Amino acid sequence: MRAVVFDEFQRKPEVREVPTPEPTPAGVVVRVSATGLCRSDWHGWMGHDPGIGLPHVPGHELAGTVEAVGSRVTGWRLGDRVTVPFVCACGRCASCVAGDHQVCERQTQPGFTHWGSFAEYTLIEDADVNLVALPPELSFATAAGLGCRFATAFRAVVGQGRVRPGEWVAVHGCGGVGLSAVMIAVAAGARVAAVDVSPAALDLARQFGAAVCIDAAAAPGGAAQAVREATGGGAQLSLDALGSPQTCAASVLGLRRRGRHVQVGLLPSVDGLTAVPMERVVAWELEVLGSHGMAAHDYPPMMRMVAAGELRPDRLLTRTIGLDDVPAALTAMDAAPGAGVTVITPHGPEEALGS
């Protein structure tokens, strides 16, 4: 099969022939019809994830059809249309037994712990726990974004963030996760203050329902002060959807008393530590929460809202490319991080966009 491969971190990947995966007894092989390009893929290519071995095939947001089934898989058949969370659970550890599959103690992640979906086929372990069925009306291109950025944003806003109607929600970073969070918070009845340095990203946030759009680079006094002024004292819920020391601090400092900060974006640093303004956390009794994807068994409420048209992840699709275009798009992400979902089509755009 053809796949995108890098042999060294921070060296441009190439598309080449590699062996097609075989299913493990509890796994399946998925024919990849569409897969998303995400900033997490860029972090992996940069070498920020110590679990990645070389050579490596990235890619973790995918949708497609079941191509081969392991001997112990009971719930899936050849040809089933599926997607999968980027955190794949074992289903057996203490966290999984408690229902917390997104923090599984033996989790696998396509494109990180093993070869991923920037390929014509990919292996998904523990298929009976991790696969999510796709309704026929949902295209593969739209479904690809559900596995990471949209599902991650849904749990960050609804599950961890506990958003309520009428609240102010600040979203710092309007890339794929951030724009998804804007859309989800608005659908939940919240008012959204979107923060970014890109006019194009802020324009998309406005189209998705943001009540206030703040240019962090031009805001007098900084983004946190601008959020507090725009929301009449600070947001009740704030998300760092980008992942930087600056956006993390701004998210915390833009909250009102007893507000909730959710860290969604990865925060890589040399020593693995990031400074958080804890004096504000203590004095104002703020909550600081992490959010790490969403378990497959938690997908139904989100899928019902998508089916009802209350959520429109298809509106996030801004660019469609082929497998040969991935190396250039991946390496350019830090200089030009796309605001919406870039869809990669290993088998051609007709398959990705079909339903």
C-alpha cells in the first residue's frame, strides 16, 4: 500500500510503498477513505511525542470501511462504515472498567503508538471497544474530523467544561478544535468569545456563531483583559484549544471567579512543564481541567446532534488534498496552521465525499 512515511523527526516525509497491515485477533484493518490533518500530527513529526518509533506513518483522524476482521472480533463485518476515536482503549484496565476509555492505561493511538491513517489502510486494535458506526448520510470526509478535533471539542465543552445556556465561553485558538468548540458551545446556548491572531480564523468563528471575536495580537492589555471586558467580568468557561504557555495563561486569566479552564491543546516544552497562574486559581477558586479526546461509547449524543443538524462538522471542511500532498502540508503546519479540517483522500476524493 501507499503511505506517508518519515524516517527522521523534522525531516520531510515521503510517500512510498509499505506493507499492508494484517488484523490482530481483536483488531480490524480499515480501508481509509478520508483522514484529517491535525496539529497533533505536526507535534508527532516534530518529535514531541516520545512514544513514536521510526520509521513512522502518521495520521489519527480517519473514516473508512472495514477491510479485514480479526478472529475474536464479534461486532463488525467487512464493508461496515466506521470511524474511531484517536484514543483507542483496551476495554479491560481499571480506567476502562470505570468507563473512562479516553484515559485507558493501555491505550493505543493510530499515528502515534503505531502506524496511522496517512495510508491506504490502517490497523485498529480492540475493534469491539473502539469502532463507531457511521450513518449512511454522513460522508467519510465529514466523519474523519470527528475522531479527534470535533469529538475532543465536544467532550471539552460539554463533558469536562459542563457548559450551560447563557454562559460566556472563551475559546483561545480557532483552529480545527477551537472552531469545533465555538460551534458546539453556541449549539449549547452559550455566548462565545473567540480569540486568535488570524483574521481568517476569527472570520470563521464569527460565521459559526461567536458573539465576540478578539485579535489577541492587537488587543490593548492582552487577550485576557479583552475577554474580561467583552464578557462583563470574565468567562465562566474558557478553553485553550491551541496549546501554548501564552494561550494557557490567557485562558486562566480571562475567567471570572469560580470559572472553569479546560486545557485541550498539547503543551510541549523542553522540561515537560508549563507555568500556570496558580495564584489566580487559588484566589478565585478556579477549576483547571484536562480533556483528552472522547471514548467511543460517548459518541451517541454528539452523533444525534449531527444527525439533527444542530451541529455541522461539514462546515469545517476547508481543503481536500491527496496523499501525495501530505508531506508539504504537514511540514508547513506551524507556519500556516489551517483553520479548518484538511481532508486527505488516499483512494480519491469521490470515495471521501460519497455517502
